[in-house]
Amino acid sequence: MTYEHSEKEVERKRLPKSLRATGAVATLSLCLVLGSVVAQVPTPTDKYAAPANSALPPSDMQLNLNRTALVVTDPQIDFLSPKSVIWELVGESVTEINTVANLDRLFVASKRAGIVVAISPHYYYPTDKGWKFEGALEKVMHETGMFNRPSAYSTEGFENSGADFLSQYKKYIFDSKTVIASPHKVYGPQQNDLELQLRKRRVDQVILAGMSANLCIESHLRELLEHGFEVAVVRDATAAARIPDGDGYLAALTNFRFLANGVWTTEETIGRLLKGKS
């Protein structure tokens, strides 16, 4: 899959001025030149490895597939594709961690295991532009047009827009079995029907993956934990922005280790799904 870099340059101009010339831009230049070839080559992420002398107890979470769901937040173009309006901020992390391919593997394994699969998407409609105050990242999303849709009642212009799902995931998402929750608006699932959809299916164990690690993933993790779900985060099926203010993925990973019932790799997660199915 290739992308038009001239189109990407147009999109780049939509970023707020404060974010156009970050260190991430320089480090991403090679990725933009090589395109999807680079995106498909996993880069070692040893700097994110769990400490050998961890003071935290190991996970004892055991999956019961009858009560388990894969929940994927924001598997959308504006987080996972070089066509994204914020690729300069998240692309390096997505590429290095191999997020796109790992999410694909989780979809395949979850479908084969027969567990519930649910999507918690992120959309903004024209009326959301009337907000009178916003946090820093909310401002970025609104200023760049991230996740924009013309209406809650229309899919006009949706296909291949930043709000659309990554094309390779559509065969899993649109299989008439995957739950597509109503959109969350800031970071967490408090404003959508994800929890209702899970509870109605008697799900109380969640495998959590998607974007973005320190925003929607961490917010979903915290909310689901507070409501009695057992949650494992798949640490290499997410990623986050890297800007001069910090590495969002590293910040999230620290909290995942403190909070989640499990912090697993994609490989470990697939192994647990296969074991649970046998």
C-alpha cells in the first residue's frame, strides 16, 4: 500500500503551528520517504521492555472465552495511516511498535477464538465545534479536523476519510458480528454504549488494544476497571504521540503496569486465546 506524499504535505499544513516543527517531524522524514515499506518492518522496542527487577506482582488473569471481549479503540485512518492529519506526531510510534500489523493479528485470533469483538470509535460532528473549552489534545483534534464527520445521520464523505476505519480491518469490523459502539467524544467510554454492549453479552474480561495509548486506551482502561471489568492491555497493539513534551506511549506503559490486570504482547495474547479455545 502506498500513499501520495504531496497529499500528506497538504494535510501537514492543517496541524497547529505549535506542533508542525517538533522533533517528531525530523525523525519521521525517513518514514515518509519510504512509505509503507518502513511501516511493515518492525523495529526493536527494548527501551519499553518490562524492568527485570519489577516490584509489581505478576498478572494472574486467566481468560474465560465465554466472558471475554477484544475491545479496540479508534482503529481509524487518523491514528494508524500515513494519510492521518497527525501522522507526524504518532507515525514514529505506530511504525516502531508495529501496531497496525499487531492489531490485525488480534482481530484474526479473536474471530477464530469466537470471542466478542467490539469497536469504540471516535467521531466529531459539526455541533461538537460549539464547545466553549477544551483540553490541549481536544484542541489539536478539533483544529486538524481529526475524526470529522458531517453528521451523525449520514455517512457522506466517510469512506477513506480520517474518521473511517483502516481498510484492512473492515472485513473484521463489518462482518455483522462485531459490535460498533456509539462514539466516545473525549477519551473514555463514559459517553458511549460500550459498557452496555459488553454487559448485555455477559462480558467481564476485556482484552484492550487500539489507539492512543495514553489517551483513549488509558481512559478506557481506567473506566472499565472502575466498573468491575478485568482488563489486559496489549502493549504492542497500541502506540502514542511523541512530541517535545513527552513520549505518550512510555507514559501510558508505566500506568498500564500499575493499573491493568495484565500487560501482554500480541504474541502472548494470541497464545492465551488459543489455550482458552482448546
